[in-house]
Amino acid sequence: MTSTTPTTTPTLVLTAPEHAAAAPGRPAAPTRRVTALDALRGFALCGILLVNINQVLHMKMASDTASDPLDWYPIPAFLDLFVQHRFFPIFCFLFGLSFAVFLDGAARRSVHPRRLLVRRLTALGLLGLAHQMFHPGEALAPYAVVGLVILLPATWLPTWLVLIGGLLGTVASVTLAGGGISSIPGLFLLGLAVARLGIHRTLERRTRQLAVLLALALPVAALGVWAQHTYPMDGPYATRIAAAAGLAGALVYATALLLLLRTRLGCPLSAVLEPLGRMAMTNYLTATLALVAADHFLGLADSAQWVTAMVLAAGILAVQAVLSAWWLRRFRYGPLEWCLRCVTWWNVVPNRREAAAVAA
């Protein structure tokens, strides 16, 4: 899950190396970073938190009584139609893309880049297993397994074959399995292929293409929402319809945000979302801990207090946005991102920024 604060054009910022290139076997900071993808990752993190509330606390879709003012029934329906299945694909795609970016960077600094990648994914999987105790069904452990079993072997394949595999895998996950965890391999491969093609490095020149994608995806996503809303929830194709609608919705959300980053809203959006995205793993895991801790005081588990849950989610994200921005002004990587980097390189990686940079 993988920099600078945006200045005038937040869509794409190319940063100078934070320190000189390291000798083989020693980590070095990436020389270029597409900060729009950090913002997109932060945006996906916001939606995933809304989905995870129900997964962590097992809330009810409706209250047994209609007298509680904190029970607002449209909220679960809204989450089901506009949040569920919409942000997970974005996160999966970005993980596959980041996988390729890391491997390319490691190849420039080590004679055994795939060995570093295995170590990184193994550490990620162990972290995910620990996270499972608080959040059954979390994503890090499956990410690590698919990364080792699917993505790592795919690095030896030609790009065109990776792209075809990603497209076929994504379509099959929707039509045969109804999305969810089954969509991870295909989306990972799509992210890997896009990174190999260098598309993420030319986002600043793809405004028209993004607009065309948005125009094509928007009616499909709207049709998907209508089908998901009208089709019986217990129907045989309900999960497939929801997965297809989610993919179209994810494409709409992603392209719309990338286009918004080019407008006057880009700077404030980037200021909030980029720090969240750069510390995505730290924020993802600490959000679970915050939900579990808050439940002891709010009693959200097995309840239908959705208004309270949404206010809690907004509060968690607000605190994380502030703390992430504060932290990244002083350190290069988030706490867990730094730990993962140290394990990957099996060395203590410099993290603290120079005092002059902090003062500036």
C-alpha cells in the first residue's frame, strides 16, 4: 500500500529523491510518485471504513422497534447501493499497481527483488492474520496470499498476457462467483498490467480519456443500481448483479475523483485524501481498533444505530486525516508502513525527516 504536498496541480506530482540512491540491498526512497493515486487510495479507504463498520460490529439492517431516533433505515440501503462493492475494487486495483511499482524499485536496488517481495507479502499476511482477531473477513491476509500465488508468478509473464488474465479473471469473478474475495486476482492483475504500461505515470495527459470512461461508466452504474434495487435480494443472480454494479460504480468513483483533482477542488481534496492514502495500512488497521474501542461506550454491536455509526466513521476519518498530515510532515512513512519497509529490507530504514524540512 504505497510524496509531497501538492502545489498548484494536485493530479500528478513528480518528486525528487528524498535521499540518494542506496547501494544494492539498501532501501532508497522512490524517485517519482503519482500523488493522485494516493488521493484515490485515501478516498477508497473512506468507503471501506463504512463497509467495515457492519463487518466488525455486525449491526442490524433495521431495528426491532420504530421508536429509537438513532435507527435510520435508509442508511443500510444507501450503503448497499452506493458503498458496498464500490470501494473494494479500487483498493484491489491499486494494490496490484503498487505491487509492480515496488518490484520495479526493488529491482533497481537489489539483485533479488522478488525475494524482497516475498518477505514483504509474508509480513503483510502475518499482520492480516492478527487483524482477523478483530475483523474477521479483513483484506490484508487474502491480499498476501493472492500476491504470493498469483501476482508473483505473473511477474514472469508478458504484459499482454497479464492484461488478458486480469480482464478474464475480473469478468469471471462477477459472472461465476459474485465478486467479493474472488475478484482480487483479476483486479490485482489489471493493476499490474496498468503499471507495466506506464498509464499511471501519464494521468496528467489523460483528462479526455478519463472523461470518456466516466461518461461510459455512469449509465452502466446507474443501470446497475436500478437492477440491484429492483431485483429480489434472495434471487439467484442477486450477488452477481451487486458485483457488476459495484465494478461500474467503482469506475465512476475513481474517474470522477481523478477529474475533480484537476479542478479548484483538487487542492483541498488532496490535502485531506493524500495523507490518508499514504498511510492507508496504518489507517485501515487503527480504524478497526477505534471501532472496537468505541463500541464499548456506544453499544453499536448487534444494534441498528446507523446514525451513530456514521457519525463515528466521520469522526475516525477526520482524526486520521489530521494525524496523517501531521505525521507525514515529520516522517517519510506511516508507522506500520515503516515497519513493513524495515522487515522487507531487513534493515532499519531512515524515516524521520530533517528538522529543516519539518520547520518549512
